[in-house]
Amino acid sequence: MEPGSANRIEHAAGNGLLNRRAFVQKSIVWLSATAAGSSMAATTGDSAPDWMKTPGAPFRGYGQPSPYTESAQRKHLQPYGEMAPGSGASVTPLQDLHGVITPNGLHFERSHNGVPAIDPEEHELIVHGMVGQALKFSYNDLLRYPTVTRTCFIECSGNGLFNSNLVSQPMQLPVGHLHGVMSTAEWTGVPLSILLDEAGMVTNAKWLLAEGADAAGMSRSIPVSKAMDDTMIALFQNGEPIRPEQGYPMRLLLPGFEGNTHVKWLRRIKVTDAPTYTKDETSKYSDLLPDGTANLFSLKMGVKSAITRPALPYKMAGKGFYEVSGLAWSGHGSVTRVEVSADTGRSWSDAELSAPILPMSPVRFRVPWHWDGSPSVLMSRAHDDQGNIQMPRSEWSAKYAVGHLYHNNSIQAWGIATDGEISNVWS
Amino acid sequence: MLMIAISLYVTSVQAAEVSPGLGQSIDSEEVSSVDISIDPRGENLPAGSGTAVSGATVYADKCAACHGTDANGGDGLADSLVGGIGTLATEKPVKTVISYWPYATTLFDYTRRAMPLDAPMTLTDEEVYAVSAYLLFLGGVIEETHELNAQSLREVQMPNRDGFQSVWPDM
């Protein structure tokens, strides 16, 4: 196959979306050509790069990214400015990340009054309320408990606010701003059920109140059914102790639930028979409807996907082949299917999903695309194994009141202009 | 692949249900020292009381700098605390403590644990009762002389008390 011969490749959907094997076939040709070329290169140092002719740097205790990748940084959003610099969020730069896992230093942050500097020797976790015996656990105690490991996403309920009913037109922001209050890690910790069993939780307990040791005293109500199912007291994030901004020395992890319930800097669990109706679960993370009533406890994050490349803040590097790639996830279960459209949703092509596909864990999706340089609109649409399908933005928007910003899992579209400029569009 | 991954996870959870039993028993006094959460039944409310009259002073000293002298959000950064009653079903919903929050117990709980932002947990229980009374008075929910205490706070009927429905099935 000759480079650029897209017209001879099977098309999977309109406007240049290609059969998934198209990239593989093309790359084989490209790789063999490279191998042939390198065999003709000079073998002396004259044509070798400098880093092949001097010894490299020695070892270091904690690895750092290449200085050439310094652009991968979290961007801060501080809605209250200098009045409350620790209240707000920083976003994962999805535009610079590939695969599924978020590096620990780039995991999104959301805090309501800064990141506390907690000495684990002075930190205690108290379990009390509707239990046979109130207990406290030190950090070192918990390190001796049986642990489990799982990969899952945490997504702030406000992810997607820049395409929500809060704004009147699409915001031209990097994909990290649009979708990056969602990050993924492999978490290791103690199943909460072990501690609740040890304390002797009574049978008619229905909710927990979980509270953090930060200067907001963050607190949320959590169903006992979730606590006993798969909730973890997370101690490790991608293998190392969880970062301060992720709740060191310990946080709750509730796979698939909205981020705010994963209470960081966890210090107290009170077993109750009803929700506590805390400030954040009533006044903030509730969903106001057009009729003036509001939904409480929209705990499971909806099925969602986003194209992370091509995406803002970058632009197209000329027409030709691209891999359209992104992330898809669901708080209800496993992603089963992601469709991609290059013609504003008129036709769709199934994207390839990266293995393993795990419940409450994102998948990376990919589909090859030949962009012919014409104005195009790229969209992705995810499905999960509970029958949920990501809905158009207009449909999502109509469900909620003016100004509503939480739980926006609607389809997002990237417009591609002839000059290669990319824009966030509402279609 | 999917089924293998799921079964591995389930197995690992089941295998972990053995506890080393390291939790240390604590008595009710120690529990009380940290149990600051107040639910709508208000059983956990502390002793003390306050009215809007004394609360006005607390508000001016500790709150007005961010939330504005009229509690409408100051220069626009801090949340508006009062107003907005009757707007939730309109084209311009205004969500404030008064117009949106279902329970006055939440106002007490949150103010005591998290406000003022630069010095949380420094208000006395008397001050929290008083400043809660002041905001409820400003919002037209109670009279200026109405005393808030552990009993009367839980009896306050917020305007949007019935404006919510839970979408979590297991209530």
C-alpha cells in the first residue's frame, strides 16, 4: 500500500472514518521502510546524536519526566481567587496523556479549603454510630490489614461544566479543562466492610457519614450497600502512598460514584439509618430540574466518552491520516461500545477498545481517520453494560434547569476547520 | 478477558475478609469530641442558643468581608446566602441557603465545621446559633428575636424543604 492511499482502504463510516485495520496495515509498510533506511546510515559517531557519544545521567531516587515534556501540567481553576486559593480544582491534561492510567502528579485535584499536611502518626480513623463497639484505627494499624487492588476512575460531578447549562455558548478550552476532572489510578487499600464488620455494624444501618480531616471538614452520606460492596479505604495510588492532594494518608474510594463522595483525608465514619444531608450533598451536588425540584444522591456517574485527540488546545497538522482517540467510562458498570462519527453524527463507526475492559474503569478507544481537509465534526458516543447510552448535549441540557452544571455526561463535539483549527462545538 | 478480570476482583475481596482486629475501643466521650455532624433530626446539636440580634455582630465580624454586608455574595465571588425564594422554577434560578437548602441543621453543621474559611472551627456554639439565626432572619424564615437552640433549630421549616427527591433507590 502506498502512503496516503486512503481511497483504497475500506471505509467504516462517513467522511473518512476507516476500518480499524487500516492503521495496522499502513504502519507495517512504514516500519519496514524505516528499517531499510537505517541499514544505510553511517556507523561512525559523525552522524550519531550527542546523547549517544557521552555517558548519560546517573540514577536518582525518584524519577521525573523528561524536561522536554514540561508542558504536561495540571491547570488550576480557583473560582474564589485569592480569597480562597485552596478552594477549587486542578485538571488532568488529557490532551497530553495516552492510555488509561493518570500519573499521580497529574491526577485531578478538587479541594474545598486546601490540602492539609497530615502527619500519619497523629491521624486516626474513627468508626462509630450504629455499631456494637466504636473503634479507632491508626494509619499503622491499617497497613496491617488485608488489602485489595483495583483500577477505577474518579470523576468530579462538575466535570463537563464548561459545556453545561452554566454557559450559554461552547467554551474554547483544552480537552483537559472540558473533561479532565476525571482521572484514573490503580488503587490499593482496605475493604471498608472489614472495619464495619469489626465494629459490629447493626443490621438496620442504612447510611454512613464520612468525614475528612481538611479545613472544610468535607462530609458526605454514603449508602451502606455501597460501603459493604466495593468501597475501599485507599492507602496507595499506582503503588505508592496516595498523594496529599488525593487524601494522604487515607481516602474513601467508591468505584463509579461521584468524586465528592470519595472523601479524602478520611478521619471519621459514622454509621446511621438515614442520610445526614450535608451541605455538599444538598446544596451543591444536587441536580436542579426545570420544574424547580432537585434530584438528590445522583451517586453513580453516567456513561461518558470524550475524544482527547484530535482536541484542543492543539490543531491539525495537515490533512491525511489521524488516530481519533479518547476515553470512555461509566459509573454503572463496564463500557461495551464506543462509536465515533466524523460527520456530525450522521454515521458512526465502532472504535477499537483497549483491553482489559473493567467495571468503573475507563477504556481507551481508537479509530483511524483520513481527514480530507474539509470542515468536519468529530463526536464519540459510549455505551455501557447496563444499557446506558451517552446522550446528545441538547437532550441532556433540556433535562435540567438553567445554570445547572453537575453530572454532564453528554456527547461533546470537536469541529475541525479547513485550516486545521479545532473548536469545541455544540451540534 | 472481561469475565476473568471481574472474577479475579471478586475473589480478592472475598479472600480479604479476615480482620486482624486492631481497632481500639473508644468510649462515648471520645466519640462526642469528634462527632460534629448534625442530621435533620438534630439529636446531636450542642447546648447553647442565639438570636439574630447577637448574630448580626458575628456576621459583621466574621462573614461580611466575603459574603457582603447584605449576605448577597459580596463582590460576586462568595456564595449568596439569602434571597432567591420562588426563583427555582424560573429561567433564572437563584440557589441560596434560604431559597434552596432543605434543612437549617445543615446551615449549623456547615458553618460550625467550615466557616469562616480562613479560620474554620473557631466560632463558639453560641456564635453559630446566633449567626444561623441572623441569616434565617435576613431570609425571612424566622423573626429577629426568635431564639435558636438545640430544640428550635431542628423545628425551622426551610422554604424549599419539600423541593428534593432522592434518585438513590434504597432510602
